[in-house]
Amino acid sequence: MMNIATYPKGSRVVLQGNEAIARGALEAGVQFCAGYPGTPSTEIIGTLAAVAKDADIHVEWSINEKVATEVAGAAAFAGLRSLAAMKNAGLYVAVDYLLHLNLSTLGDRRGGLVIVVCDDPQAHSSGDETDTRWIAKMADVPLLEPSNIQEAKDMVIWAFELSEKLGCYSFVRSYTRLSHSRSSIILGNIPKRKRKAMFDTSKCYSPYIATPKHAALHEQLTKVQEIFESSPFNSYTGPEQPELLIICSGNGESCSVDAIDILNLTELVGVLKLGTLWPFPKELVKKHLTRAGKILVVEEVDPFVEIHVKEAAADLSAVGKPPEIYGKGSGHMDSYGEVTPDAVIEALSRIFKLEYQARDSNYEQKAQDAKGLVIGRGAIWCAGCPHRASFFALSDAIKRDRRQGMVIGDIGCYVLDVFPYGTHRTNVLHCMGSGAGQACGFGELGRFGFEQPVIGICGDATFFHASVPALMNAVHNKANMTLLILDNSTTAMTGFQPHPGTEHTATRDAATVIDTEALCRTLGCRVEVRDPFDIKETSATLRELMRDENGVKVLILRRKCELVRMRQEQTYPYKIWVDHEKCKGDKCGYCYKVFQCPGISWDKESDKAQLQAAVCVGCGVCADICPTRAIIKEDIG
């Protein structure tokens, strides 16, 4: 991560969207930051952690998003400006606290509290593409959505000021294309003055009694709306009386501007960009609705803006003919996926009855012709990844057990099991913690004739995030299940962040390590620990645990993520080579067809397995599973 704190006011710097959000927090005088890693939000806390000591601020990776918002909320109550960052899925973990914090206010001595949520339209790195803007409306708190990276930085500063002025937290919604793109922006000043944390114990802040506090919250929202009606983050560009007005937010602005330019419609189409989405600046929108007879709404993912534009247009029907409104409701824009310039071009072409093809007419044929030149690169576990060995052993154990054992997956690198290059052993997969939770449910079905062995899966980070309550529930309710904890000593999927089972905090300070094995034993589970690279022993242990129908069993498969191990040790465990005399080539193909390690391929000329020297990490598992013992591993002396 780059040190964003070193650049003085006025510097023009190229920053990633998440880095700009972090810089905005520093310029706002943030002192307390917390989050849980989740793409596309991870770099916000990662960037702040890298400068925490220089900037004299507290930055942490919390155990989950709910705790992150709670600790940040506590700092705000004590008078410090604080920030919590998470991805869309994480917000739903935190929402219980947030839907009560809105009613209590942040107190009289408050520091501003900003919740940054990064949505993932197109689900590039998520199991869903949910639109979190509805949560801000549900909570009756301000929602801002930047359209570019300069705004991302500046909006965070304004969101803190808004939060302190009004006594409620503010949402800033980012999204994948903003968080993970880069742009040149101008930086502001980072204040040096620090506040002292203190809480006035003569006061009590709670959501009780809810109804009058709910009414007060609505009154507060009216004040926010007045501010939003004249916000500098809402702007119009285009002709005074356009034939069509585009109302957009977020990524919709740049896509709309590109589409207008490509179609040469600059004299006919205007753009109203909204950065303040809730409370909706209704009067501002009504004023602009009178500019044109046709409106196109461009946004990601749900018709959030569109619904409120239609409400504003309905108010105008009493004084004249309301404009025609195009968007998701009319079928001109999709209610899923990302907004792209092509999508806006297509919508404008339909409205203006233009003949336009977004790409070369021969594009599809050219793409097909080039397909054979591109090597397929599906999502796959890294060479030497312990998860490949874990799932290989798991598959072997279930086959040998012969009782149709079922596997309930979870969220982590092990989610790749359901992808084309996985073992396809996972039967059910949903969200963080559901590997243990759903396994508990299946494990309680014995009285209804359910006899299949149940294996739940989670990683070490996910275990702490959301699996422990489910494991307690399983023990308490006498579920018959095995929980497989794939312990690779890091939060690998999002970039090797620490968790309570590791030795360091987000700022690399020494941390107290929570012992997963001891915790499970304390809960009353039978616990075994194995090395997943010892496939034979792992498979045998799994079979033994599946046959043990006495309550909850835990098998911890412990081996460091290979990328972490390689960074630390800078060496290979073994020298690996293929004995061509023993290798049966494509007649067998066990190592590259079944085990599917990217460090091994088939050499067409020799019809033998071939090691890829640039990829193989020398873990030696392929040698252990080779049926003909054609792969040799030798100790490196």
C-alpha cells in the first residue's frame, strides 16, 4: 500500500478509488478506523493501516463487520471522527447495530461517523450484486455516492461534517469501478490537531423509546434534504432545454457522458448527476424535469433513483404533462450487472431511433477467430495451495465411506471448489458462517431419517467471523456433524489480512493469538488436527469422524497458505521431477486431470506429465498421489 499521508495539500496524485477514500478520511481528521476485508472495499482499511503510525490513528481489522461498526460507533460517541468500511455483503452483517444506532444519535460530544460500503455490480468478487442504497433509506440516514475518484475523496470529508452537524452517521456508497480504478486527483490538507476521547456518563443513548425517536429522525432527515437540494455534488451539464435529460448517479455519469459523445448528441441531451441520493433531492430533480419531455435514468443496480424520479414527476402531473421516463422500468436499462457505455448507447439509440452498433460488425466473428489463440485461465487454486489437498482428501474419504456424505461450503478461497476446476464436492454454499450453520441444521435431522454424514467447511478467518455461534448451537442442540476448518494462517482470499488466530494486528503490532483448537475443545467438540498434505492420514481421519455419531467433531487442517509460506521462507520444500519411464501420460493424467495442479501439464510431444518450472512450488503432493509413482520428490539439501 502507498503512503497516502506523505503528500501535502495541493499535490496532484494518481490514486485508486479506495486510496482516495482513505485519504479523504485523513483530511477529515479521522482518528479511528475499522473494517473487515472484503473485495472491493479491502484497500480502504489496508491503506489506512499502512499510515496509521505516521498519522497517529487507530486502524484495525475487526472480527466481522458488525464489530467494526460497533467499535467505530464507540469512538464516535467518545468524540472522535471514525470510519467503518466493508463490502455490500458485510453491511448486512452490520445492519442490526446500524438500525438502532440511527435512533440513539451519536451523542452531544459526538465525532462524525462514516460508513463506507463498496457494492459489487456484476458480482466480480461476490456471491451477489445487492444494492445497499436501500439500507440508507431504511435507516433514514444520509447517503452519498461519488461519480469519480476526486469526489470519492471530497465526499468522505463532507460526510464527516454532515454526520457531526446532524448527529447521525452517514453512508458513502462506492462500487467496483470506482474502488478499483485510478485517477489523478488534487489533495487537501491533513489536520494535525487531535481530539481527546471522552464520554459524558451523565447521559444515556439508546433506541428506546423508539417511536418518538423515529419521529425525530424523520425531522432530522428533512433538514438533510434541505442541505442536499443545494449540494455541490449534484450538477447539471448540457443544453438549457435538452430534448432528453439523463438523470444518473455513480458510474452512470461517465458512461452517459461517453455515450452522448459517441452518438454526437451533445446538443440534444443533458445530464443531471446526483451525488446525494438519500434523502432524495426532490425539489432539485423537479426543477430539472421541466427541462425536457423525455428522461432516461442511469444507475447501478436497482431502480433506486428511478423510483424517486417517478415520484417527483408525479408531483408535476398536476400542473402539466409529466415527462416520459425511460430506464429499468421501461426495459431500456437492465436491473442487474454494471452500467457500461454500450448499455447507455443502446438505450439512447432506441429512444432516438438511431442506427448504431456499439462494436465493429465483425466483432463477434473476430472474437471467435481469436478464441483459439487465448489460453483458458479459469479460477483455480494456486500451485501448492493446501485447499486442493484438503478437498482431494475430502473427496477420497466420502467415496470410501459410501454413504453419500454431503459437504456444506463457505466463503473463502475454498469457494473455488464449485468452479470448473474444483472437485465439485461442495453441495450447498451460501455465505460466511453458513458452512457451520447449515451443517448444524442438517446434523439435527437424524430423527427424520437423515443418515448421510454431514461435513461443514470454513476457513480460519471465517471461523472467527461467523462460524463460532453456529458451532456453539451445534454443540448445544446435539447436532451430528463434522466441521472442517481449513486453517491456512491468514485471510488469503482478500489479500492476507490478519485475524484473531494470527500473531499480528492490521498495523503489524504483536497480537494475542486465539487458539482455534483450544476454543473448539472448550466448547465440547472432539478435535483433531492434521496436515492436509498428508492426504492418506487426512482421509482416514475424516472417515473416522464421519463414523463417529457422537455429536460435533472438528478437524483442523493446518498448513500455511503457499503464497505466505513462499514469501516467508523464499525456498521450495522439494525438488520435483517426472520419471518418464513410469509416467503413463494422457492414458492416466491423474496429476493434471484429477488433481488439477497448475504446476503440472501434459506434454503433447512426449505424451508425459510435465512440470511447469515457473509455477510449481515443490510442495510434493503430486508425488504422493501419483498412481505409478512417476513423480519424484527429493529433499533440497
